[in-house]
Amino acid sequence: MITHELKDHSLWLHVIDNFTVDDFNTFQVAHQNADCDQIIIDFSNATHIDSGGLGMLLQLRSQLGDKADQLILHSASEHILKIFEVVNFDKLFKIT
């Protein structure tokens, strides 16, 4: 599940439990309609990400083009950080 909020010109997308392709519509609508300076995807309440979730992150990065550096993956668990490392997301995304 994903919730979202706009705070200080930043769009925060909060991932709750699993981040899967089932979240695609919510994920798309949230970031397409946002007028923001950066997008922060908060994984602090996430327990798992599957290939569909990874694909959505890549798609968003691609859509942002030159502004891809404004996309931040935030507060991921050790489990999710390991997944990011295995698929080299640590080289593609800003992870905090």
C-alpha cells in the first residue's frame, strides 16, 4: 500500500508493507499529479519489494529524465537495502 503527502515542496510516498505491482495505479497517480521539487519514497514501514516494485522505481526514474536526481529512496530496512544493492540501485538512486 502507498500513501502520499506533499510537504515543503517534496512529495512523500510512504510504502506500507509490500511494494508490488498492485500499487501501480496509486503510485502513478500520486507522482503524476504532484507539483514538487523532489520525490521521496519512504520505505520505513515497508517489509518487502518485488520485481514489480523495482520496475516501477526504474520507470519513475526514466520518466524524470534529467531530474532523476530529485528522486530519493528513504529509510529502507536492511532487507530492502540488500535487494537494492543486488540490483545495483545504489548506483542509480540516491538512497538515504
